[in-house]
Amino acid sequence: MNRAAPENWAEHWFGTEVPRRFLEDTPEAERPQVTAMLESSATFLRNCARYRVVAEVVEAQRCMAGVKVGDRYVFQGAALDPGRTTGPLCAFLIAMLVQRVGVAFDRFGRDEAPSPALTGAHCTDPGPAVGGFGQVRARLWIEPAGAPP
């Protein structure tokens, strides 16, 4: 998949490629169930193409990975978008962001226009006050995929 392609790459990927690949990877006997699952997932797949999840770091102290205030992490579907993500990958922050992406996925499957608000996240390091190294906090939201970076 070429993510450098025009903004409609997501529509093509989630609308055509994901269903095609699911069916190609499914034995013939199971295809009716997978086809039904894909049909019932139409809203979810459409919203994965239409929206992205954005996390922006609002507080960072002594992060071992080098995360700093203002860094952004952008997810389109289940993928971290490297062209829009500006911060280094910290396993402990990403793990917490993935939980919020799961909340967004739930909304993507239920709502044609998902609520943009998501709860914030913080890395799993408890911070220096209780024996940890640092601390990172981020605010998150859902935005239309066509929004400028």
C-alpha cells in the first residue's frame, strides 16, 4: 500500500483491499461467513477510511524514548501513519494509545459520525515521584481524514 498516494488511499484500502484480502485468505467453505462479517462491518470500514485518531503530547518529563510536548501520533485504521506522526515510538506510550484507538474502533462500528472526543492517555511509567523515570501525557481526538496535518 502506498501511503504517499492521494487522500483517497484510505477509501480504496478499507473499501476494496481489506475485503478482497479477507476473502482471498479465507477457505471456500468459510467465505459466506466472512462475506456476512464484511457486510455487517461496512460502517466500521467506511469510518476507518473517513476518520483518524490523533494523540498530541501535552506533558513530557524525562521520557527515555525522547517524546516531547507537541509530538503527535496519528492512526488511520489500525496503522500508525508515519507521514503524520512526529514523535518517536515509545512502547509504553503507544500501548496506552492503542487502548484509545480501540475505543474509537467501537465508535467507528456503531456511529456514522463518531463523537470526536476521546479520553486522554499517559505512558505506563509512573513518573519520578514514585520511583519511575519520566511521564508523558497526551490528549486524543477523532478527526476527519481530510483534515490538514
